[in-house]
Amino acid sequence: MKTFGLITGLIFGGIVFFLPIEGLNYQSQTVFAVFIVAASWWVWNVLPPWATGFVMMASWAVFAGVPVQEILLPFSSDILWFILATLFLSSAMTRTGLADRFGLILLKRLPGNIFWIVFSFFITAIVLSPAIPANSLQAVIMAPIALGILESSGLRPKSPEAAYVGLGFMISVSTLSGVLPTSGIHSLIVASLLPSWYYWNWSSWLIRSIPVAAFTIGVTILLLGPVLGARICDIPKNNIIVKELEKKGPLIASKKEVYLIVLFIGVLIFVFTAGFHKLPYTSLGLIMILFIFIFRILDEKEMFASVDWGLWLWIGSITSIGNVFPKYHLDQWMISLVEPTLIRVLNISPVYFVILLVLFCYVGRFFITAWTAFAAVSFTALLPATISLGIDPLTVGLVLLMSMNPFFFPFQNVSCAICEGMQKEKWWLPGQRFRVALMWCLVNLIALIVGTFYWVKAGFFFRS
């Protein structure tokens, strides 16, 4: 498949390069042709994503004559430094085991029937996301706990009740994109692609996302039982939680954990008060990195070895798209392609516009199976036209993020694939997952339709 993707990308890029395209000059057409090759390689995972991003940036400089300063300008942006600091924090939380113990304590506090267990999975995933923005890493960390609860529960494998707990956990670590700016790497990508002139902070993000997410989570948990035919029953979850906590030790096992908790609380205070102090996220990112280094939470080797530098380079290369495209008027050209259709849809109702985006995500994720590639390519393509029409770019990003998580098949969703691989069809069956996936898609669509009325009424849909 990689060879097929390599050849297909080069063919598509060649067609774009040699085909006369009205409205584009040689340089613009070369920039777009290189992007088409990169997008195809991301979709087919031909190279590691960061390597494809590096090839794209180098090709722009060599073949299109784009100044290197323009290509690398995003690497000095606020959001990219904040993302780097978040990766350091995530590494520290994981290496010290603080994330594991914190999640276990949260799970322990709630009652022990299957409804509250599933509810606690969602709360744990949301709380952990600022420290562990990768959904797949959350799945790896928490899946053994969820499966341990099932093993000690006395529930019959593949029964509706066992599927309720297992699939409830899977949904919690695979469908919460967009709730927070750190709810998944693809959320970070969308945040990094927002225009530099567009001011946003965590408060403006949450006031848009929380009502829709709360509706989706609440209705999903309520309908999960009826869809699976499960009855709400008690299970002795605290036994497995206590055993796991005994193995992992207390929440604060050393000074490192104390420093990490102080840093984590400080970060939350900073981001939630950004609307008042207006300090750049670069300041927060540098302070976080210095704090982790000065207090030896990670030593020199761990600082370099534990952070996914390839991921950071890839996000930077994606951010570079948003800087290079406007310089060569590709944003205006893309606007001319899609604006007439979007205008017709918007003239009917903003609700139809949102429905169109949601269905685009549901269908598109069957073909573009990589979360991050889908987020980067689709948001890059839609952003210029939606801005031209006066639609709020953050709202468009949230619709995409909240709709790109179907899990009809494991290949569509990395976290789903991780959970399926670990449970090996012991606790739920593909047919049960398919029914739940269909239910989730309908609930998510309804939530976003209701959310559109809220966004329009609150002034969040169209820019003033």
C-alpha cells in the first residue's frame, strides 16, 4: 500500500503541476502540486508524517522558490511552542506514572455500577487530556485498567453489560476530539492552523465546545444501554482499582510528582485566564520547559529522548501550509472553487452547512483513515472559503473535530484499534461495536445541529 500511495501521490502531483489551472501562476501551481503529493503520502502513510512534512517544505524551497524564512516562520509561533511544552509535560506525566495513578484515583471515587464506571471513563479522559493530548496514548495507559475492571467484574464475556463497559471505555478515549484544545493531536493541529489574526483562548474554545460535548456524552451514555440491551448493574470495580493503586504507589511518590502537580495546576490557571492577562502562549511554553528542566523532572537525556520531536516537526510543517498558501494566493483560488456551493447551502440555513460538514467527515474517514492527516487536509481546504463567508474558523474546526471519530471499523480510529487489539473480541463483538458506532454518529449529528442554533444565537457562528 505504501508503494501504491507513493506512486499515486506523484501522479496526482504531476497532474496538478502540468495541467493548466486558471487563476494560478507557475509558482502557485508548484506549491499546490507539492502539497497534493504530501497530502497523498500522509493519507497512505508512505513515510513517517514528519518526513513527508520535511520533504514538502524542502520541495517548496527548491522547486517553487519559496523563501525559507516564510516556510519556517510558523516554528516561532505561540501555539507551536505551547504544543512542544505540552509534549514535555505529557512525557513527564507518563514517565513518572503520575498520569496512571491520577486516572485510577478518579475511577475509584465514583460508585461501582456500570453506568458510573462508564461516566468515570469520560471524566478521566477529559481531565487527562491537557497532560496527555494523544488519544492513542490515553488508550494505551487506561485500557489495561478498563480490561482489569471487566476481568474482576464477574460479567459474562460478550454479554450486553460487558460490552457496555468495554465500548463505553473505547468511546471515551476515541471520540472526544475538540472538547479541549488538547483533546487529541488533531485538536492541536486545528488550533495551530487557525489564522494568526484570529484571537482565541481556552475560554473561547470551551464556551463553544462544552455544551455540544455535554449533549453528546450524556445522550451517548444514556442510549448505550438500550442499544446493547444492557441492564445497569453493580460490579466490584474498587477491588481492581485498589490493587492497581497498591502496585503503582501513592499519588505523590517523590518531589517530582509535587513539582508536576504544581506545574499542571499553573498551566490550567494560565490557559483559563488567558482572556484577562493576554500573555502569549510562547511565554507559557518556555516557562513549562524551564520548570521541567530546572526541577529535574526530566534530565537532559530524557528531555531529548522522551519527546516526540517528529510529531512537533510534522505539526510545524502543517502550520507552514497556512502561512505559505496565502502568500501565493492559493487561499483565494480555493475560495473560488468552493464558495458558490457554500453560499447556496448557507442561504438555506447554517444548519445545512453543518450537516454537510458532518457527513463529509463521516464519509471521508472511510477513505482518509489517519486522524491527523484528515484534520490537516480538510481544515486547510475549508478554512479560506469559510473565512471569506464570515464563518467563525474555530466553530468550523470544532465541527470537523467532533465529527472525525467514527469507529465502524478499527482502521478508522487508532484508539478503537488499540482497544480491539487488547480485548481480542473477548468482551464485545464487532456487531455490537457497529451498532454503537451508528448510534454515536446519529447522536453526534443531532448534537451539532442543536449546537448550531446555540452558536448562531450566541454569536459564535458568524464573525462580527
